[in-house]
Amino acid sequence: MRRVMGAFLSTLVGGARPVRHATAPAAARYFVVGDVHGCLDELQDLLRKAQYDDGATRLVLVGDLVNKGPKSLEVIRYCREHEIWAVRGNHDDKCLRLFDGVDELKDEYSYVRDMSTDDAAWLRNLPHTLTLPHVDAIVVHAGLT
């Protein structure tokens, strides 16, 4: 209940208003990946196969970073540690509702129990849309709620 009240009150006083739109830092190249769904190993395999170079390329994830796969929390922390840009998807919103105590936490979402407030804050601050400069593109996840 404390998380629910905390999340609600913070929106009232302006602390955690949803970020509707952001602009990613300019990059020579963007690598856009959708729906990671907690599959960190597969994401890292994809990046290796694509010869991803974080010095020249900006990774952008298209929502649904969590749920379904075995490493949802690890995906969040990997993104935080590597300053990866992403937009929020409906599964990310579900994760936050579970973290805040709005929805009932079931075993399939057990990773939420181990989330820190910093993990939740990072996820909560993801924008719903993201402009990619110099390529005339806006990234959005289709399943917004």
C-alpha cells in the first residue's frame, strides 16, 4: 500500500510524472530492437552478431523490456548500467503496477520482488515516444496502455 500511495502522491507533487516524449542523443547509427521481454542473453547474442559498437552506435529498445523471459530484472539493470535508451511498453507498465502494489503479484512476475526503487524509477521514467535525431524517426511501442 505504501508503494501505491508513494507512486500516486509523487505524481501529484510533480515528482514522477510520466515522460511522454524524449529525444535520444545524436548518434552516427542507431540499432533499434523491439520486445526484449526479459531475454538478456538473446539480446546480447544479437548485439554480438550485429557487431554492435556502443562507441559508434546507439542502442534503442522499443518497449516490453520485461516479462515472459527469465532475466527481466537483469535487462533493466543492463540498460541502466549501459545507458541504453528505450521507450515504455505495456509490459513495462504492468511491471510498475505490480511493483506499486496496484496489481496482484503472481509467481510468474517474481522478479518484481527483487526490484529496487531505483530500478522502478528508471523504468517509470522511460518516455512513451523517442525521437531519433538525424534520421527523421520516432520510436513508439504499439501496446501502450
